[in-house]
Amino acid sequence: MSRESRRSNIPPFYVMDVWKAAAQRARTHGDVLVLAAGQPSTPAPAPVLRATKVAIDSELLGYTETFGILPLREAIADHHSRTYGHPVHPDEVVVTTGSSGAFTLLFLAAFDPGDTVVVARPGYPAYRNSLAALGCRSWMRLPGRQWTDTATRIRCR
């Protein structure tokens, strides 16, 4: 007899349903411009396409180090240091395949099951789903005076 994990009951991330409907509409009508969920609206820049072709043609492509290849982490750290004037060491940089993976890693590192996490609303809708899957409660808060909540009030939640 199999038992469903409690995480199986997490509400869906509805933007995926919107994407599915948009894809169906594009197939049947062709008049959809998708502007949802960070979807790129332009092709990759030509230098990126050229560099990708060189890498595919000349390099052995496989798994990378867990936190990303060192040259990329060095470039990101250097860019951040130059742009924002705050030194960043490459060991402080983690490269993920997207923001959802990054937030999952962050949530795993910062919170334990049963924790309550205050989340800004409006905000990224998947935070609530990801936190619930990790056993955390999310407390959605609108901007404004409500942000003056005390730590005691939040703990009582």
C-alpha cells in the first residue's frame, strides 16, 4: 500500500496553467505574446550564440561543480564588486539553473520545517508553494503600515 507524501497536497503554481493555456492559444490562433514568469521576449544576443556554438563544437560538455564553474563565479563576483562597490569572493557565488532552484536552496539553508516566513504580497507566487513543500508556513503581507509588525506579533502567528 502506498501513501502519498504530505507534499503531494501542495497547491499548484498556477502560472504553469496560464503557460499551458497560452501555448494552446498560440497553436490554434498564433496571436500570443507571452510576457509571464520572466519569459524572455528576445532571442539570445549574437555574442552569446557564437560562444555557445564554440563551446558545443570544441568542449566536452558535462556536469559542472555543484556551485557552478569557477570562471563563471569569478566573473559574477568581479561584476558585482565593480558594479556595486562591494567585494564579493567567488566562493560566495552560487550558480543555479534558474531562480526557483536558487530559492529552494536558500529556503533549505535558512528555514526549518514549521518555521513561519513573512512573504511580501504582491510578490513571486511560487514562494508560498515552495515554502509549503519544505514544511514552512508563509504569512503573506501587503506593503504599507503592516510591515511595522513586531517580532512578537509574528511569533504569535
